[in-house]
Amino acid sequence: MERRDFVKKSVNMGLAAWTAASADRVFGANERLRVGLIGCGGRGTFDARLMRGTPEDIQAVAFENYHDGNLDPRLKAPRNVEIAALCDVNESKIAAAKKWAPAAKTFPEFRNLLADKDIDAVIVATMDQWHATMLILACEAGKDVYLEKPVMYRVAEAKSMIEAVRRNKRIVQIGTQHRSADHIAEAAKMVQGGKIGEVHFVRVWNYMSRMGSAPVPDSEPPAGLNWDEWLGPAPKVPFNPARLNYRSFMDYTNGIITDYGNHRFDSVHQIMGVDTAVKVSSSGIRFDKTRSGDILDIQQATYEYPNFIMSYEACVVNGHGLGGRTPGMRYYGMRGSEDRPHGMAFYGTEAALFVDRIGMELYPEIRGGGRGMRGQPAPPPAPPVERLHVNEDEPTPLHTKNFVDFVRNRKEPFANIEVGTRATTIGCIGNIAFWTGRKLTWDAAKHNFGDDAEANKYLFRPYRKPWDLVKFT
């Protein structure tokens, strides 16, 4: 079943629950929304062009194999969005962005962009260590924000971020685009409605080929790169070209578990109807120390929720992931004929539901006709559950459109700041469990590990001066 058929049958859960978040003016349908982009790299460009939403933009950033060739009709309406400002500490990134946004103002320093009264909203698509500061200052400047995940670098930043959003009555949407995918909303309806029975085990995985490159010597920053501001709150280190691939360095990210895992933790919360884990343990290792960077090659984390266990796996030494496919299905990140690099599996008593960014499959549980465990009679046959497989388009085009609609109508996004911080927290506490080498108990109400001083010391990393631009409570 393809997206064009599935959308007609889907219930996009949460749409009826959107509530007004601000007394600010509502933008008229013909009033231009002026957006600034902070971070003009690949992801920022992807978000901005999709948010602008012209046919040329959507065609230019379309993902091969992630769409069925039929444009979602919801994407065809004119957006009337202008990418009016570009900001990056690397002049070459701004120069590249000017090719598709030639009329945009340019800013080498983000605070100057935030001070521009003509800008209505901003996209923040920078390294993770900058997210909290930029979000808070953008809200204080009266801007609405589309914030890429992970929401924060350290868990203790979340409270101040939420307070800034609510105090300033801003519309903030996190770039967890699964929240705009119809099939994931339908998966939540099926699981919470009991279609696959009781679910007490969930598996999440991210597999890929090795990240990083061969080490190179430190050098002087290239002309046009403000290295000190690139680092920002992170520790001061000499320039090294390898660090521009920041996803390989723990100074600027938290590894695969918060980068790729973040999306799937959010989807597990949505599908299972939960907010947070209560216990976590983790193991990991870095095998290949000949490559640049310091993220783990392998990490496994076990999360205990009130009524189920979630197992997370990250692997950067092999991209196969979970094998097994439905003929003709498209899978997120697929390379060959058998790999399934990223996904979630929900094991119910009546069926197993496998979900990724662009599709899902339901496999009925087979019962009857044999012996159970230890020779006991097998359980009676389960009620019939229909075999199901669905493909959808990559949901980012719709997710960026939804942000525009939320801003125009002052409606609360379903991928809001609280939803986003809860998903990022899951990855962060998995790392803390690995660093302490112990099973930890998480207190979501207090946003800490209770009286566990050793674990709590990892909740925040002090900001480097003079980039400690905001204070955290």
C-alpha cells in the first residue's frame, strides 16, 4: 500500500488537540512569512528549502527512493514563505546558500540576525552544543523557532529552554519529522487500541557503515571560518579539518544514540503513549581508534518503562541492521536487497509491528498446531490480524509545512518543546548510564537521578566563556 492510498485511511492523531499558544497576531494567508536560517549546512538547507516549499525547492531536495513519485496534495498549496536571512560562521556555507536564496540578508553572527525586526521565525540547524543558547535567545527576541534535533546537548539545559518558550509564548517545533508521518500516527492508534495485543518489548536500532576519516594534523582555520564561534560553548581546541564532521566528536554531539536514536525514541513515545523511562543501563565500546572522532562504534542501552522494556542498538561498523523485507517495500536508509538499517519493532502478544520513517509492516503472531515451551500445550490460536505493509514519503516536507501553518495560526505543534526534550533526554541518560557503568533510576519530575551525585554530575557541561550567553536554572 502506498502513501496516496494510506493517507485516506489514516487518522493523524493529535490534530484535534492543537490549542492556541499565543495571543500574537495571526498571519494572513497572503502575508509573507520571513524566515532566517542559522546554520547553512546540508540539513539547514534541506529544512529551509522545504519550508519555502516552491516546486523547485521540493524537487531539488527530494530523496531518491524515499517517495513514490506522487507529490502529497497537502504540499501543493503556496506557502508564501521567504528565506530572508542566512547566518553561518563559515562564509563558504553562506555563499552556497546564496545560490538558492540570492535576496537573503547575510549575517556571520547569529545575535545580529535575531535582532532583525523583519525576521518572523528562524531555523536553528547548528551543532548540538549551540541549540539551547540559540533557542532561548531567539525566543527572547520574539522569534518562532524550528529547532533541529537533538533538542539539547545536556539534559539540564531542557528546563530553561522550556521556560523560555512558554514565557515568551513562542511557536517552537522540533525537527523530529516522524511526528508528521501518517503511518506512525496510525501505528500509535493500532498499538494503543490493542490491535497487536499487549506490548512488553520494543526494539530500536541504527546501523551504518563506519563514520569518521583518517586523522589529520591540526592546522590554522581556513579563511572565512570563525573557529572560536564555531566551537562556542564547547571546549577550546585547535582547528582540525576532521572536526567539521562534528557528528564524530563528543564535544559537539552525543553519538548515534542522540543523533539517530532521537527520532526513534520520540516515535516509541508516540506509538506506546508514554513520556519517559524510569531505569536505564548501557554498554558500549570504540574498537577502531585509527579514525578521527571519539563516538562509540557499538552501543546498547536497555530502558525500563512502567510496562515494557526497550532495547536500543547503535552500530557504525556494519550497515545491515535487521534483515528481512517485504518484496517491493522501500526502507529508510536501504542500500542493498536485504538490509534494514534503521527501525523500531513492537512485539505484541497478537502481532509484531515493524516501523521506520517511511513505512511499516504488521506480522500476525502464529499460534496453534504444536507444543509450547517445555512441552506444554501451545496457546489457542490468536484472533485473525490482517497482514499489513505500508509505504509513505519522507515526512520532512510535510513537517516543515506544518511548522509554517502553526506559526500562521498560532497553534501548538505536536512536536513541541516538551515532546522534543523528552526524546532527547532518553539518549542523554543512556550515555550517562554508560559513563557511570551502572543501572540508573531516572526521576522525570525532578529531571535528575535523585540522590545519585555521580550520575547527576553529567547532567550539565559548563559553558566556555565568553559563550556563556544565557544562564540555566
